[in-house]
Amino acid sequence: MSATAWAQFALLIAVLLATAPLLGRYMAKVYGYGEGVKAPGDRFFLPVEKLVYRICRIDPDKEQHWTRYALSLLAFSAVGFLALYALLRAQGALPLNPLGLPGLDPNVAFNVAVSFMTNTNWQAYGGESTMSHLSQMSGLTVQNFVSAAAGMGVMAALIRGLARRGARTVGNFWVDLTRGVLRVLLPLSLLVSFVLVSQGVIQNFNGHTAAATLEGGAQAIPGGPAASQVAIKQLGTNGGGFFDMNSAHPFENATVLSNFVQTWAILVIPFALAFAFGHMVRDRRQGWAVFGIMFTVWATFSLVIMGAEGAGSPRLEAMGVDQSVTAEQSGGYMEGKETRFGPAASGLWAASTTGTSNGSVNAMHDSLTPLGGGATMLHMMFGELSPGGVGVGLNGLLVMTVLTVFIAGLMIGRTPEYLGKKITSTEITLVMLYVLAMPVVLLGFAAATAVNSAALASLGNQGPHGLSEILYGYASTANNNGSAFAGLDSSTWWYTVTMGIAMLVGRFLLIIPVLALAGSLARKRPVPATVGTLPTHTPLFAGLTVTVVVIVAGLTFLPALSLGPLAEHFTL
């Protein structure tokens, strides 16, 4: 990689290390109610919260059993889905529609409503040519806030389950949802929005503006409230773009600085939650251990993808194309990338967006090198826990930590313990439900698609790359990511329906076992540590956890990856 690429990578790490611990400490206080923790900013936020509770008839002092917490989340999600679906279908008859766009097709409306309700933001449509300003603001942006806040609430419930002793409750979903939106997502989104507007990201209510090109032709330049949606799409690890080209579009991502700020926004909350975990369980070493696991996996994938894209294509090299770094060019493989970013910033973004449940792109992943594209796919298949989506990433990593503790306990012949809680068959059953749900739907739908002639007609490529397009699509939806290999036309009924189902499974068949695990752990009383207790804050345990994650993902997905990106790489 070039010196510039190393500098970008180092600067991002430095900014994350400066901001994530502070944000994590703040979020621990936001979600630490019921433990005698006073949340900062009560003078400003508490009156607004009380108004919300009064209007919605919520008792903030009444906590919920994990089953009631789960039912509240499911009910809220169902209402959100129905409201968004109705809005999208009726779009043509509603205001703030300067282009007079019609309502969406039923299948596409179903797919979009599921996508944004599950924090996936998979987009089987073109943003500026399909969605009115009202749909973007009142439908999609609202779901960006509440779906992210719901994920953080589940995270808080799991941490409470680990921290509490002999408790029957794990918090209050409505309080977690309200606090996540008002105290975390809204303030950060306002800050990021101002920065993006200063860099040229548009924020207006215009339709298309007619402009004359230098060649004498006509061009329609789109407008709309983009900056406000871009801010929360990144901070909430949502990823859905206002424009069809997502963050590769200059109206969403205008400069190198806006690109850096958006990359930071994708990562800061997921990394901060690791530190929030340490504060909430009253053991900061545990937070640093979780952060270390997240950082190691994310940094490894970042360097692999940045290196693969920076090295260029052997085929272009054989044709005599100069892919070296010079004063006139950034070097590397520039297919599908913006010249204002180059391969380094594009590779770093690709690793960050697939390591979280974000899914936004500043380059076309379908045009990445086989190794770069395969790495993005594998990063999602890891379960997006490095650092993962807001809340759900930490959930996934803690689930894998419990599995690691269980395996280590079997190796040394002791009953496994994590943070003083004994891990029994009940917890492991829930862990296995969590671990198996995503691979079953991903590989199952990918296999069905591979033998469906009608579905194969949607591929932009044949052979190994065509299989990669299928695998990437279902890896993205089953992991609630939302990015895509753009060569796949996912607007047909097969993909809109099956990917909608994959998104539902990837969201709720993972969240429900996590809440059940939280409830089971909350009821347990801690046992005293002994000389045989496995320390879970050490580099040794962190390395063992990474090994377990790699083995689980490798055994599950290596055969499919061998037929897709790896086979394509060896044909170069």
C-alpha cells in the first residue's frame, strides 16, 4: 500500500481511539438506569423523555421480563413495517413529491419495508427515481433511527443479563428505544449532518434542476434532504442511500473529508459499545478485551481489502496498463471506484461497511478484485461482529464469547463460566440457535437460487462471479447488511420475497435468542472465581475467541467461497 493509504488508516484508528472510549462511557450511563447510574444531560433530555412517556402511556420505572421485552420489540417492529409499507404504496397521492413519483409495486414495497424495519437497508430500487421526499424523511429516515435504537436496546438488555444477580427483568424496551434515539442518535446525527453540509452534501426540498451541459445537452440534477439521512444511515449502521449510487454519489459524499467523517461514523458507535460493556459490567478490562477482538478482525480485513485493491489486476498488468502510484494517479485497481477516493479509501470503507451491518458503499463491490470482493463477503459471513452493527454486533460477539467459554470449559474439564455466571445447556442451546439461523437461510436460499433458471436470469455475470453475486446478496440480507454486488438485478419477485424473508430471519431469529439468553443469565447468581476459572479479559482468551469465530465461519462457508471468489481469483 502507498504511504497515503497507511496515513488514512492510521488517522482513522487514532480518531476512533480518541472518541470511542468517551462515547462508550457516556452510553453506559444512558443505558445504566436501574443500577443507580445518573445519565448525563438530564436537564435537557429528561423533560422530552417524560413527554414521550406521557403521550405513549409508558411507565419508565416498570421493567420487563425478557419475553415481554421481546414482544414489545416485535410489536413495535410490526407497526413500523405496516406504516412504512402503507406510506410507500400511497406515495403517489401524498405531498412532498416534487417529481410526482407513483407508489411502489407491492413486492418492492414489502422488500423495502422489511429492509428498513430490520436495519438492513437493502435497496432493490433507485433512490432518487423511486422515493419521494416524504418517503425518504418520514419513512426511511425514521426507521433508520428506531431500528438502530432497537438494536442498541437489545444489546443493553444482554449486558444487564450478564451484570445482574438473581433478577427477573432485563430493562424496559420503550425506555431503551427512547433513550437511544434522543440521547445518542439524534445529537450525533445533528453534528455529522452539519459537517456533511459544510462539505457539499445537499440538504434541500428541490426536485430535479434542469442544467445545460458543456456539450449543449440537458441534464436533470436531483435534489432532496440528503445530508440528514446520510448522517443517521452511517451512525445507525443502516446504510441505505438517498441516491442510487449511495455514498459514491458526490451529493452524498462530496470530498475526502466527508468520506473520512462517514467512515468514522460507521465505526464509532459499534466500537464505543465495547467500552460501554466494560463500564456496565464494572470491569473495564472486559471492554478492552472485546474491543481488541473487534479491532483485530476489522483491521485484518481492512488491510486485506486495501492491499488487494491497491495491488491492481494481473490481467491489466499483462496488458501493459500502468497501475503504479504516481503524482498523476492513485494507482491500484480503479474499476468501479471514484477517483476522488482511490483504492485505499474504497477498500477501507468496504471493510468497515461489511464488518458492521451498514451496507453503504463508496465504490461498487461488484467491481472489486476477487480477493477484495471475497473478503467483504467473508467479513459479513463472520456474523458482522467486527465491530458489528449498533448493538447487534456486540450481541454477536458476546454470543461467540459464551461459545468460546463453553469450548474452553470442555477442554479443561470444568463447568464453563463467564463473568461469574455458569454456562449450562440452556445457554448453549440458545447460542446454537443464534449461530445456525443465519447460515441456514443464507446457504439455503443461495442453493435454491442457483438451480432456479428464472432467478439466474437476473445475474449480470456467469461462472464463479455469478455465484459470488448470489452469495453476496444473501450474505448481505441474512446479516442485515444491505450492500450488494451491483451486477445482480434483485428487483424481481423471487429476490424481493426471498431476500425479505432472509432479512426477517437475520433480524428476529437472532434477537430473540439473545433476549432469551439475557433473561437466563439475569436469573443466575454469580459464583466466586477460583484458580481454575478461565480469565476472559486476557489476550489469550481474545485470541481463542477469534479462532472460534474463524473456525465456525470457515467450516460453514469455505466450500461456497471456493466455488465463487476463490475460483475466480485463480482464473486471473
